[in-house]
Amino acid sequence: MSKTMLRASSSIIRSRYRQQHVMLQNTTRQHLTPFNITRVYLSSSSSRGDNNRKSSFVRSVSAGLPDWIEHWSRDSFRKVGYGLALSVPAVAMMGNNPVITLGLASTTAVYWLVGLNDIKQTNQTIRRNFPVLGNMRYLLEMIRPEIRQYFVEGDNEAVPYSRAQRTIVYERAKGLECTMPFGTRRDTTAVGFEWVNHSLYPTKIGEQRVIIGQHNQSTTQPYSASLLNISAMSYGALSDRAILALSSGAKLGNFYHNTGEGGVSRFHKEGGGDLVWNIGTAYFGCGDFAPDGSRVFD
């Protein structure tokens, strides 16, 4: 007897679950629009002495948008347009300022022009289903980066460089004071925060270098290279002064400077640092030709 009752209860539960699932799908389809996020709430009620529980949908509420936005349609567009059109002669007959009448007439004309164009076009569904009002979405998308940058984004959130880091660069470039008194604004207790401490007992580390071609018998000129060097950044992508500064820094630090695919320029040579010639795809040529047709590398 107990097994029979258990099977019957399980069958009732499965049946009611399917009904709730179908109701949820239908309600979501009915209320889902490009301007609305539907939230469906389920409530269960039971009466004392009765084991039958009834589940029902209480309400569907929007994500904070006014009702007139959610129910905007082509009919709503036409009704508002007719109202604006009728208000123009009414305002004119009242003998008010002609500037007001002209402004209202211009607004009505622009309203109808934009709305009819939205209905006619077939590229954007939101504009077609929500004439005039649908353009607000694309306007907000257009100014979204500025809104985030100036009103939402934190000083240390952006990547690859935060607003605080960019501010330091701008201030130093202008010769302004870039230090901030009374500590830092960053959360030093946050998980993942990194810093560098001064060592009370520093360890002296010798120069770390590697000999390129040391164990290759065919290498006629082995090269002692530093472990840290300047990677490939070509002349053209960087300015002449940047290339000269990098080459000069390579000489001072005793490490090499990779030329990148832009070739070897005179600014690479003027710096005096060691150069690694990046032939790569040879976009800008590689060497030169002698009068006899042989390849020459200066």
C-alpha cells in the first residue's frame, strides 16, 4: 500500500513540475522584450489538513523600467505622433509665442521622420519594433565607454593600465608633482596585492650572462649576452628618438637591442649598443646589392 501511494505521489509531482515548466516558458516568452528583463516569482500555498500544494505565478515585474517603455509599439508611436500633430494647431490658435509653435512643429516633424524611417528599415529589429524609442539603446551604447570611464570605472580597475597609472605618466610628462602624500589609495590588504620590500641584508648577485655559441665549434665569434635585453621593436613603429634612447640604454646596461623588422637605422648605430639584427620577414629589405650583384651588409 505504501509503495502504491509513493508511486502516485511521484507521478503527481512530475506532472505538476511539467505544468510549472510550461507556464514558466510561456510567461518568459510573453514578457521578454529588448527593453525588459522579466523576473517570474513562484509561490506555494498549502491549506492545513490538505496535502495538495498549489503552485502559481504571482506576478511578472520589470527590471525597473516604466510601463510605457515596456509596452511601446508601432501603435504607441502613431498615437503619440497624432497627439503631437494635433497639438501644433491648438498651440497656434492659442496665440502663444510663435517660437514655441515653430519648435513644437519641428519636433513633430522630426518625430515622424525618425519613426517612419525606423519602421521602414530592415537592418535593426529593435528600431523596427520600437520606433524612435529604440534609438535610445544605440545612443547609450555609443556613449557607454565615456560613461564607464568618467563615472563608473575605478582608479585601479582598467587594463592594461589603470587610470591612476596613466595619471602618473601624464603628470611626469608635464613636469608636475606626481607623488601623493599620506600613503597610497590602493588596498594593501587585498588578496593578490604585490609589493617590494627593502632587504635588511641584501645579497650581492653577480652579473648573469650566457655565452651564445660557446659549445658550437662552427661559431667563430661567440657572444656574451645578458639574460635581460630589449625585445624587437622596429624603427617606424617607434620614433627616431625612442630608438636612439633604447640603443643608448643598451650600451649603458651592457645588453643587446633587437632591431625588429624595421631594419637597422642610423639611430640604432648612434646609440652604440649591441644590436641583434632581426631579419624576420624582411619587409624593408635586407642588406644591399654591390655593383657586381653580390649581397652586401654594412
